[in-house]
Amino acid sequence: MFKSRGDSNIVYKCTVRLLEDTEILECEFHPSYKGKFLLEHVCQQLNLTETDYFGLRYVDGNGQRHWLHLAKVILKQVKDASPILFSFRVKFYPPNPLLLKEDVTRFQIYLQLKRDLLHGRLYCTANEAAMLGALIIQIELGDYDPNIHVGNYVTEMKILLRQTDAIEARIQELHRESIEGATGGGACTDGGVRGLSTQEAEQTFLRLACTFDTYGVDPHPVKDHRGNQLYLGINHTGILTFQGSRKTHHFKWAEVHKINFEGRMFIVHLNYPEKKHTVGFKCPSGAACRHVWCCAIEQMLFFTLASSSEACVYSGGGLFSWGTKFKYAGRTEREILERDGLLATTRDDQEEGSSVGGKRKASSVPATPSTPMTGDFGYSSLPRSTHSAPLEESAVDGDLCVGGCLLGGPAVDIALTCCDHLRHSDDKPPCPEYSPRDPFEHSSSESAATTHVTYVSQTSHAAEEWRPPALQPPPRPFNLLRAFVPSFLFVCLSLSLAILLLFETDWPLLRPLKRKPELVSLRHHYYAPLKEYLKKKIVELF
């Protein structure tokens, strides 16, 4: 920990890594400063005014990642970290990035999604990965120039987690092909990105990225009751689970009644029209479980509360989570939209989409379908969390945003039409199958049984909304008396047997212990009178 002593104050120094790994900020703060000061200072350096979507992440001494709490003192959170290192990241992914007012904010969201794509967290099909890669090339390099862009120039830019030759060839093809033929007729025949300006390409990238199931998801490794490896994701739509590349469950925020944890068990209480239900997931450690719980609470409050003043102090709620409390700090999404005058616009667009597109959600979040699809190139982006290693192979495909992506434009519509053309095109032969390994190996041997939590079981097909089995018994509530009485009786019986062995036997090993003054006094003043009293009562009875 770096610090320099002044005449009256101690000033601490920290390093903040930005979304571009090559860019860092050196910051100073006083011991009494809270997390809000540091976040606002970083955002000020980046000319960001829409600061509510961002946060600072740090790692504690045990390797567990945390978000810097805005209302708590910085030093109490990082403790004895040396050096003090933070990472500037997007904390709350907006359902519709195109609704953001500032271009610089959209650019930071773009950098985060570009990073997610590189590390495999933004899961998509091969064709979608090629389109996103082509858009990144268009943003970074501009229009294709045969005099400048020679050879395999895509190889020099690391865009995807597993960047195969087939994907690179397709990216170059999309970058070379012009989009001019599609602007007039409204149909994309070539599917290229040439001709898009930097701003149009960036908006197209954001519009396409927010349609994926894994948009805004940082996968946390958990296990189900059978010990199967799952990944838990939390974003503006709710809580999602993935097994390999397939989304298996989606618990929407409207269905979530309560979130708590006990030890390593992350527990979600659900309210369905027909009944209530409880599901649980086992995390690798207690610290990881607390982190998942805090993330879920923050995401739920940010996207569901009408006002931050409605937030109260939340506790873990379990027997083994006493003392774990969380107080939400900052504005909610609704407050941000009301401040920027976008709430009425969002509602109008949603109502118009509902009348035109059939069954659509009334909230400002996109629909998240769960049917997995494989791209023509066999590419699959492997979700790699800052908490976990990559997921398994294959890919997840998603429908276009319904309520979350409300804005449109010629360039955006053209590129999305190109993606649809890529999804259904059979003219080109598929490239060799891309088959990565999942390097994440979880070797813990957690028990699968609990007395009051019903775990999520894996189904053979993905489902958009999960419903509990009809014959499944309701979860058993925790009963303190039922747990205390057997333990108390066991302790009393054990102590009684130990006293009998000590005072009623003449084992040589126990003689030195019996001669101790404390035990002699105990036998003379308590054990002997109690023994005579019990003898007398037994004789009277019989």
C-alpha cells in the first residue's frame, strides 16, 4: 500500500485499470474518503456524466472479487491490500444502450462488450461472432482499403477468445463487402459493413450485442443437487443458469420474492401464480456465495425499484449469514430515465412494440429465448468470468431485443438483416467444427442434501420459464427447536457418561485426573450429594 505523509493528512495512492488494458489512472485519496469519491473522480477523468452504470472492482487477499461500495470508506474495504488496485468496469448493463444520452457513455459500454467478447462472456453463434468482429474492425480501422489492409490483417487484432482461421476469413469478407446495396432496397444481399461510419458501426454493435442471453452476464460457478457444474448469471432480466453453453433456467425479477444465502448456499425464493417455490445453488465458498448474493441484490434493486429511497438494509437471512448486511447506494434505472426524460419514450416504444409484435414484455427488458443454436462455422464463444474459467462448448443464440433495444436506424437495421441472412444462409459450406475444452475443473465434494431447500434440477431441454414439478413436496421451513433439542440431549448424555466413567471407575489412566483439587471438590460438593439423592428417590419408588 503506497502512502505519503503530509503535514496533517495521510494520502493513499491507488491504480485504476480502465477498460482498455493499456490505459491506467493513478489516483489519490484520504483515509476518510468513501467509494463514491473515487468512482466520480475516475468518471470525471473520462468525461463521463452517466456514472450510475459503472463501478470499481477489486480483489481481496483471498482472491475473491468485490465491487467497491460507494457508501463505505475505501480503506475499510481494501484493508491491507498492497498495492491498491481497482478495475473500472460496467456494473449495470443498460437494457438498451442506444438510449444513453452521451456518446462517451456508449463508447465505454462498447469497450466493455468488446472485452466480454474477447474473454468469452458474450456468448453468441459463429455468424454473430463474425459480424461483431467485422463491426469491431470497421470501428477500429475504418473502411476496407486494399492498399492498407493486406494479408490476414484480422490476425493482428485479438477479437475473440478462440479466433479460428475460418472466423478470421469471414470477418475479412464482411469487412470488404459493401453495405451500399442494402441501404436502398432494405434487404442485405452481401452482408458487409463497408460504408458504415464509426458511430453507425458502434450503434450496430450495441444493438446486436444486447440481443444475446449472456448480455450483461458475469457467470458465477455453482453446482446443482446432483453435483453438475452450472454457471449463474445475473443481469437486468433476472437470474439465469447455464449448463455448458445452454441456458437452462431464467428466473425473472417479477417472479423473485426474496434472495438470501446460508453458508455456501445461494437461495432464491420465487412467487408463481399457483404456488411459492425455493431454489438453491451451492457456491465454491462462503465468500463467493456472499458475493453472488450482493450482486443479485444490487442488480434486482437497480432495475426494479422506482426510487433508491425505497431500499432498506438487507441481510443474508440465514442461520449462518448473521452479520452480513447490505445497503444499496446510488440511483435506480427508473430515476436515471426520469432524470433524462426518457421514461415516457420508453413506455411509448414498448406499447407500440406490443401492439405490432404480438406477445411482448411490458417492461424495458428484452426477451431472452433459451433455444440453443449452432453457427455455420461451429464457433462458440466460451463465457469466461472474472470469477470463473470458460464455459463449455457450443453456442447460445438469442432473438432480437424486444423491449430493451427500442431505437433503430438504417445502418442498424441493415446490419441486423445481414445477421439474419448469415443465420439462414446455406450457400457456403461450413468450416471445420470448433471444439474447445472447458478448463474449469471444480473438484469440491459438496453434499447434495439439505433439509429445507429444493435445488434446481437440470432438464434435457432449455426452458424460458421454469415451473416446479407438480408432485414435488413443498420445502421444509427451518425449525430451531427441532435442531436444538437433539443436540442438547446429545451433549447432556455425553457429559453424563464422561462423569460416570471418571467417578465410578478405577482406571489407572484416570487416577491422576481424579486427584486434581477441582475434581475432588466437584465430587464432594455436587456429585456425591446428587448420587445419594437419586439413590434415595429410586429406593422410595421401588
